[in-house]
Amino acid sequence: MAVLIRTLGRTGLPVSAVGLGLAAIGRPGYITLGRDRDLGANRDVETMRRRAHELLDAAYGAGIRYLDAARSYGRAEEFLGSWLDRRGLGPADVTVGSKWGYRYTADWRVGAEINEIKDHSVENLRRQLTESRALLGGRLRLYQIHSATRESGVLENRPVLEELRRQAGAGLSIGLSVSGPRQADTIRRAIEVRIDGRPLFGTVQATWNLLEPSAGTALAEARQAGMGVIVKEALANGRLAAGPGQLPEQLGRIARAHDTTPDALAIAAVLANDWVDVALSGAVTSAQLQSNVAAAGLRLSPEDLSNLAAMAEPPEDYWAARSALAWT
């Protein structure tokens, strides 16, 4: 196994230190930089399904055992389910997580005006869970609220929380993903949520990277409270894996000193946090995946980490830049 296996907080689910997120491979358009170069022009459903299966084969071969999808990732759950069927893999072989709360609306078009719509109602939860289970069956082990925020009110929505508790009672692990400059506030509220006196959420998935580390203290608190921690967007939607001349100087210099790639270094910086269980790769090619997985073998010095920490941006600036990225 190339990637260390550990337990995802109080859920008890086995996961790998590096996981694979399917946001960028389940639909033709996404906000990752360099996407045109990585995927080319041919992005019909069959081509993307083949690409997804090849990527999943590479991930499994590299020891990745956590796979992360969502209802809004186009056909990601469909691609994942058909790959699991083809490989004959079940819950004992890989841990599968997915999310509800956004509806994919781009109709397989890259240039759609609106790509997804948020809907955190209990009706949508029930509808999307039914859809996810139809595609993933009993292999779905973790179901997460997609991009919970304090503003959305989902963590105060009693019917949603009661339905999630009911699903937890039926054996499904429950988590949430968060986004935006107030991630820390949402994480701390999630730690507090209890139904019948018991914590509801077993995991939290948040953005943490060298440009946007502001949720780190709250994520450490979540881990201390027994929640599993999954980090997404470790490469800042490609900003930390850009071509020559586009990378922050510190990242390129330290990567060269370690004889590694900038993407592996950036993911290694995520894994250097002792509160992290899984760092998600957002790769769309097997070569990118292998480069990302190399992070599991890197050990960074305190001096390295201190120098890399200087790259951080104000959260509001980071999220403004992210929201301006084009779907390509």
C-alpha cells in the first residue's frame, strides 16, 4: 500500500491519507486551472466515463481507499458506481462518501450560465439520498451536507437534522462540507449540533491549503471533539500546481530542494497537520494522481512549513479569487 490507512474519527471508517475527489472528473466543466490542457476538447459522457474509470483504477492501485463524490458532480456517482461494479468492490474494500445539497444544472455543457443550485431543504435531502443510493447502493458509507454555511441556516434546520439523525440510526455516517471565508464559524457550530444529546456529525470536510489556512484551528478543534477531518482543495483549484512562472516562489524553491513537484509539496503541507485524516486529490489524469500521491512520502521540516506559511492570503481575498475562476 502506497498510502497510509487510518480511521476517520468517530465514524470508524477506514480511509487513506490521500483520497480522490471526483468533482473535476464527473462533469465536463469545472473551475480547475489548466483544465483545457488536462482534458482536451472531447468531453462527451463516454469519454469522461472512460477517463474516470482509468483514474479510479490508478487510485486503487496506488492505495487510495477513500473516494469522494456529490450529487452535483454531474455523473460522478454514476461513474463511481459502475467502476465499483466492474471491479467487484464493496464497503470492505473502499470507503465511499458523497454529498447532498446542490443540484447539477449545466446539462453536460461547459458554458452553462448556472452550473449548480443550492437546495438544503429536507425534501432535497430525501430525494438526493435516494438518488445516491440508487447509484452507489450499500457502498455509500458517508453522506455529507454539501457546502454548509451559517448563512444557509442548514445547521438550524430541525427537519434536516432529524432526518440526518434517522439515517445515522440506520447505519449511515453523517458529515458536512464547508466553504467560504467563515468556514471556522460553521465548523464550530457543527461541533455543537446534537440530536437526543448525541453529536450528529462524525466528519467535516473543509478547504485548507497554503493560500487559505484560516480554518486550521477550528479543524483541530473538530478533530479533538472526535470528528474525522477531510481536506479539500489542497491545490487551491490548480493555483498551487500551475506551470512555470505562475507558482509562488516559496513553493517552487522548496519543491526543488526536496526534488519533488509543487503539487506533492502542497499536499504534504496539508498532511503535516496532525488533525488531518484525508487530503483529497482532485486529479483528472493518472500522471497527476501519481504526482499527488507522492505527498504521502514527503516529510517537511519546521523551517519548510514556516516558509510555506508565508504564502497565506487574507480569506476574503482568497475566496473572491476563487469565485472569479471560470468554469472551463
